[in-house]
Amino acid sequence: MHIIMDNLDNNITKIIAQSDSANLPTPFGIFKIISFKDNLNREHAAIYMGDITTDDPVLARIHSECLTGDTLFSLKCDCGFQLEAAMRQIAQEKRGVLLYVRQEGRGIGLFNKIKAYHLQDAGLDTVDANIKLGFPADARHYNICAEMFSLLGVKSIKLMTNNPDKIAEISKYNIKVVERIPIEVGRNKYNNGYLNTKEYRMGHLLSHQED
């Protein structure tokens, strides 16, 4: 494990340690995986394939943790579908990186996310549910992602996202986004309202093709 302690300010979320890399065989191909620990004791991960340290832009995905979608197969969101699609695209290109960032529920954590789900069951959308619980619509921060990219040697990216705010935020930290790659997958009757809220209230770039 590599310890990273330079200029640590405990008021700023910062990577403090990085693991060695290991092979990660998946149904899509064999990736490398590295874990990172921040000063809030959260553990993030990067999986990558090919040489991502060259000057050529790297196909990339910043994926926020979603236990319900990524692991429990929930149809209430598109997260699990996006995770699989991103891994497939990286494997097809044989070069790319996916950051798996521990910011569950757009940064409010699993406990509060399930409370928000309860409010959504009662009729609120994802934005209003977060606000009713006292949180912003999106509480994520991207400085951690920029640090991870930098430690991996990534200089510029082709970012798989529908969220223009994600591009604006990561660009603040000297990571150059040269292209946006849409990643529209998994729309269904259970998440149609969720995706419409993303599009109409949060400005996500979606084609609004309902199943």
C-alpha cells in the first residue's frame, strides 16, 4: 500500500492511501483493480484495462456506488445497467478506466437513500425527496475522482455520462474531458419517472425514449 499524506487538510476530502494493483477477471474481460482510501475512511476503487497513461484520451466512467442497483438488481434506477454497459464498452475498446466512488445515493449514504425511497413511494420525485430530508438534490464531490485519475496517470478522458454537471465538475480539477459518450441504458416502467426527473429537473442529456 502506498501512503499519500502531502498537504493533507482534514476539511477537504482527500486520498491518503493507494493499494497495489491486482487482476480482476470479469465476464467482460480481465481488468486491473486498485483501491484508494480517503481521509473519511471511505474506500474507492478503479478498474482499468490497457495502457491508460499515454497522452491519448482514455474512455472513462465515474460511477457512484449504488448498492441497490449495482448489487441488488433494483429497477428503480439505471445505475446497474450503466455499470455493466461501461465495463462492456471499456472491454470492447480494450482500454479505459472506471472509477467506483463511494458516494451512495448521490452522496447522502445508503441509510438516507432508503429514507428517500420511502418518500418516493409516497409520491415525491428524487429531487424533492432529498430536499425534504435536508440534502441537496446532488451532494457528490468530484475532487476525489480527479485525484484518482491523476494517481493513475490519466490526463484526458472520453467520459461516459449523461450528466453535464459531472463534466463541469471534473474539469475544475485539471482533468480534460475531450468527448462525452452517452450511456442511456435500462429504462423501464419502474425507473421511467426517475429518468424523467434526471432529464427535466437535473439537466441530464437523455433522449426521453420511454419503454
